[in-house]
Amino acid sequence: MVLGQELVPLALFSDLVSAEVKTRMASCLITASEHETSSERSIKYTGKELCDKKLDYFIGSRSQFFFQVLNLDKSFLYLPVEQWPQLEAYQHAKVVAHSLKVVNDSADRGIALATNFNKSLTKKEDEKQHLYQVVESHRKQYPDAKKTTLNQWMNNEQCCSVLCYLTGSVCNAFIF
């Protein structure tokens, strides 16, 4: 799971987060909306370095999207944390936050892709097994879907052979 600036505000509604941390988070949310431009925090950390960071460190201008996308009133942020449980805006936001469902989009798409593939491409089991092996090999060679990685693959001879196999065409017909 990626805990980006957009999802950090969920911690405001957790009973496991102290009032002190929530106060700092609220302060950061207020100042981020007033002063910060879209600064990206894409620095890589070791596990220990990451554990040493407090939640408020991850608040940024994109944290505002949490409230915007869910159409939540964030007026409670301007008041002391101790008053939040009595405020209607906080109560509503907490209900919404706790009703969110975690979805593994990547896994769901992968399952749907495999299901559709199984139904449409070929009925022969040996062809399916060969294609599964090709896909598995491809995933090992190219573990991400970045443009540079995909461009490398498109310039690779294996791409031509995979496309030829899938389409039943002669490789010389492809010009890359």
C-alpha cells in the first residue's frame, strides 16, 4: 500500500493516533493549503528512516484532495483536537473515513485480464500454458510499466516474437 499525501489525513480519524500528532497534522494541513505549492516528496528512505518520520511530515498540498474528493468539511481542523468528537463535521468525516474500503486495484485488474484472456484468446491448453510462461518471463525481465522500460521491450526481439505468436503473423511484418 502506498501512503501518499492524499491518504495521510485518514490518520486524523484513528484512535491510535495521539492528540499531539493530530494537532501537528491539522496545523500542517492548514499551512499546506495556504502556503505550499505542489511539492513532491518522492525521496526514498530506508525502513528505519521511514519509521523515524512522524505522520505530520507526510502532509502536503495534495493532502487537501482527501477532503475535496470526499466532499468533507475540514473546519474542525482549526479547533483543538479535544473538541473534535463533539463537532458534526468531524463526526461525519470520521464515519466516511471508516466506511472506506481497501481495494487492491492491481490485483483486481490482473484477475480480470487473466479471466478475459482465458475466455477469448485460445482454447488450446498447450497454447495457454506457453503464453503464461511468456508472460511470467516478461514480468521477471520488466517488473514495472514505466515508459522507458516499455520502450526497451518494444525495441527488443522478444517483443516481435511474442506479438508474432499472438497474432500468428510473420515477424518480418512488424516494423519498430
